[in-house]
Amino acid sequence: MEQHSRIFILFFFVCFFFFLSPIQLCHCFSVQMNVTVGEGLIEKACHFTPHADMCQASLQMDPNSGQADMEGLAVIALKVALENATDNSRHISQMLNNSTLDPFIEQCLSDCVEQYWDSIDQIEDALAAIAGKDYHDVNDWVKAAIANSETCEQGFTEKPGYESMVTQRNVVFKQLCLNALSITQHLQ
């Protein structure tokens, strides 16, 4: 065992002094640190997303994320966005039960429910596209879902003096979708 350690140390020094510049040595160690599954991959996948903290928190909530590869993390990110869209649709539908709503606000909320129903369908289509490894379609479906939440938000601006009652929900949904898009980019 001691002889193996000496050989390894000798090999390391020979590589360091004769063959590898410091930059190449760093590259050698970074290749060894390449992560393909687990918590390290979550950090790597979320590092370049626009909302990294939200990305890590949402992926780590899924019990399967620790064993997931990059495609698995993309699926989890899309499922989180799908759950959010479903929750938003349900919440906005409950808001419509208020009988004292201004007719314009009621119409805006009704439009938002429809937009989120479409978003749910589009995220489901994106999940099917990932399963078929059609990553271009994933991007198209998720971008369409984002556009729906933006349409929901913009509806409230069509009449002066009104503000959206669901801005924060629209923002969070868009952030989740943008994170999913960024992770999907690593699959292409």
C-alpha cells in the first residue's frame, strides 16, 4: 500500500512539473469534479439560471432530485412550474367567487384562469417533449406558457386605474419557467 502511495505521488509530481502547466492542472482537477447526479448537479444546473436560489430550493424539495441527472432535473423543474400554474388557476378561480368584484376585474381574472389552463396544457406538452428528447419543442411550449402569464398580467392594464391582483403569482410562475428553460438548455 505504501508503495502505491509513493508511485501516485511520484506520478503527480512528474505530471505537474514536466507535463502540466498550472492551467492544465486546474482543468485536470475540474474534469474529476464533473458531476452527473445529485446535489452537486442541482447546484450546477441552477448556477446559470436567472433565479438560482429559487431553482435550488424548488429542485431540492423533490425527493427524487438527489438521484436525478440533468434531464431529470429539467423534468422536476417543469413539474414545479406545472404545480404552480395549477395552484394559480385554482386560486384565481376562487377569487372569482367574490360577488363584489368589479366587472372589469372579474373579466381580467376570468381571462387569467383561461390563460393558466392553457399554460398547464403547454407545460404538460413540454414534459412530453422532454420524454421524446425534442428540446426545441420544450422551449417553444414553455415560452408559450410564459406568454400566457404575461397576457394575464397585461389584461389589467387595459383600463386606467386598475392594478393586477395576481402580479406576484405571475412573477413566480414566469421565474419557475425561466429556470426550467435554462436547465433545458443544458440538454441540447
